[in-house]
Amino acid sequence: MKTARLALVLFAAVLPAALLATGCGKKEAAAADTVRALAVRVQPVAARDFERRLTVQGTLEAKNYATVASRADGNLDAIWVDEGDAVVAGETALFQIDPVGRENARTIAKQNLAVAQASLDVAQASAKKTEAEARKATLDFARYERLHQAGKVSDNEFESAEVARAQAQAGRAVAEAQVDLAERQVKQAEANLAIAEKNLADARILAPITGVVSARHAEPGEQMSVGKPVLRIDDLSVVEAAAYLPAQYYPEVEPGKTEFRLGVGGRAAGTHVVAYRSPVIDPTLRTFEIKGRVAAADGLAVPGQMADLTIVFETRAGLGVPSASILTRNGRTIVFVAQDGLAAAREVQPGLQNDAWTEILSGLEAGGSIVTEGQTQLRDGLAVEIL
């Protein structure tokens, strides 16, 4: 009886210890299960070409264009072209302003010139007559002077001959002045006629350049004044891309050498050369303008379109990693590498960034691999599993 009671006591004492041991084993197994390697993806450090570049938004515009304005005051009688019409320099008539009034003014100017010319003819004929009379008076005076010295004519007759000579000379001076006045009147009438003809020519405007009418600012019947725009013509054969750059890039842009890549509507439109750099920097905006001639690229180079200009200042080869793989922790720029199943942080010096890739100036070597997925959850020495 005592033996059975002792066995029961021993069993009661051992059972809790066994249960406790079993519970601890399960916890250790669970803890072991939680220390699993973090699944990550890696990518080799790659050699790439990097560019120091700047992308700005610009505009496509015609290099040559003309805003055709009224050259005279008056009613806009007719416009013979519309938007989209092709015109030829010096041949295509564009519009006409009050031609009747200017035609009448030219007719009057012609008549005034004819009257002035006739007055000149009369003055010249009168001058010839006066010149002849003056020569006769001079000869008479010379004869009377000889006779007077010989005592054959009286003093009164001699004085009359002298007065007649003086009057003839004065008459000749008057006739010459009348001829000069008539000549000046002819020149004035000729100038008035030239002005009238110019005004008449200005009434009918021809295209100053070859191109396409891109805008029409007035309609027939409107009252025009000198300088008021009527049409705009763009020469579509030569198109330029224009943009403004920050002032700090001014020394690095060299016309004829600096290149830019053009993008229009999300499509590449070739590489072109900067042909123009503004001679000064805008003191208010601190920018300067550049322009480059753009060849037609599948119909993309249409004046008025927005465009992206990427100016390349420098190109160099270097090691690159995806930009998303670079982290900043505790003021350090790092990437993680997977080494012997563990994550290892490497401090790096980043350089240029292009197209989601970053140049690494120091801290990595070619051929190594860096973590590109899962890196934000890593810490130094954490177990990793490469997918």
C-alpha cells in the first residue's frame, strides 16, 4: 500500500516537468521557423554610358516668317488669300487697300507734272528771248559808248543806251530765276508723282516671302491704318526648335558644336546642333535662348508644336546600378550586396543619373551584384535568399 502511494507521488512530481519540457521544445521550434532568409532579387553591377544633360521644354517655329501689314490708310478693298494658302514671294497678290482713290491721286500728280513741265518750257523760251534782248542792249551800249567818246551822240542818248543795257541784264536775271523756279516745280511734281505711284503700289500688296498663310487678322471692309497687321506668312521649309536655358549653362553651350536631342509628342525627332545662342542673358528671368535648325522628321516638325530639347553637355562610361537600389541610412548612401547568404551594406558615391540608373563613382566593382528588390527591408548581416 505504501509502495503504490509513493509511485503516485513520484508520477505527480514528474508530470509537470515533462509537460514543461515539451512546451519549451515547441517554442524553440517556432522561433527557429521565424528566422527565415529574406527573399531578394539581385542584379549585376553594369558598365553603362552616362550623360550630364538637361531637358527643357521648347517650341518649334518657322525660321523665316513675315507679318504683312497695311502700308497705307484706307478701306481694305479685298483679300485674295486665306489661311493655308501657299504664296510665292513677289508674285502672289495678297490684298488691296482703296485702289481707286490712289489711282485718282496718281492721275492728278501726272497732270501737275505736265503743267509744271509746260511752265518750264515757257520760262526757258522767255529766258532765250530775254537773253537775245540783253545781247542787243549790250551791243547798242558799246556802239553808243564809242560814239559818245567821239562826240557824235549826246549825253542823254548815251545814258539811255546805258539804262537799256542795265534793264536788259536785269531782265535776263529775272528770266534765269523763272527758269530755275520752273525746274524746281517740275522736280516737285515728279516727287509728288513718285509718291502717288508708291501709294498706289502699296495699295496692292504682294507676298514678301514664299511660304504658307498661317494667320488672317483682317477682313474686307475694315478700315486700315499704316502698320496694322493683315496676314502672317510662315516659310515651312526651315523649322527651328527654340528653348530657354538657365543662365549657369551659358558657358557650356557653343553654337555649331553643342547638340540636343529633340522629342515631339513623345516621339524622337533626331539629334540636332545648336545654331544660335542669344548674345545676352535675360536679367529678370536669368535665362538665355537657344535655337537649332530641325529637319523634317515624319511630319513632326510643324511650327507651333511643343517640343522637348535634351542638351548633352558630357558623356562618359561608368559603373551603374538601378537608382531604386540606392538607400540613405544614417546619412550614408548605401547599397546592399548578397554575400554568402547574408546581406552586406556597401557605402557608395553616386554620380550622374540617367533613365532610372545611377552612376557609382566608388564603393563597387564591376562584376558584383547588388540587391534590387527587397533592399528596403534589409539590414547588415540579415540572411537572404536570392530568387
